[in-house]
Amino acid sequence: MVPTTTQPFATIVTKDYPDDEGSQLNRPGVFRLNIATTKATFQRHTGHAPSLPAAGDPSVSDTVIAHPVYGRMAWLAVVDPGPRTGAAVQELLTAAHDRARSRYDRKG
């Protein structure tokens, strides 16, 4: 069951949006996985505290990066996850789901 009254812990984006074109999701077959994390996890993966603007190229594939728009809120992103990011993505999604589940259970 997907709760409808809470924010998502992860999203998949398949196209560019206004103010979020840097990942170039308009390329054929390209998508971006976005994952909510903690500040500590964000820093472990990016080497810096959550902030904007995010450094680096937001269109690079199979690399964990600060989310180009929501990086200041400790969201990470991966354009076209693949072999280099598979283990990290699985770890990040599991942790994000566990945090969301815990929040949901507390609200009862």
C-alpha cells in the first residue's frame, strides 16, 4: 500500500522539467532515480553537506550525485543507474524505504 499523505522516499523522472533540465532526460531511454537520504548519507556519497547549487555535471550516467534541484534537502540522484552504482542504489533505496516505513508506522 502506498501512503498518499506523505512525501515519496524515491522517484523516477523520465523527462526534463522547467528549472530541472541539467540531467538532459530528454535523451532517448534516459531516466533519473532520485532518493531521499539523511545528511550523513548525502555527505558520505558527495563529500559535502547538502547544499545548492550542486557541483558537477548532472547528466553523467551511472554516478551517484547530489540531486540538481533538491540536493539541499539531502536528495541524491543517479541518471541511468548501472553496474557502478548498483550496490549503492540498492543500499540507498533500502535505507530510504526503512525510514519511510518507520515514519508511517509511528503515525499509525
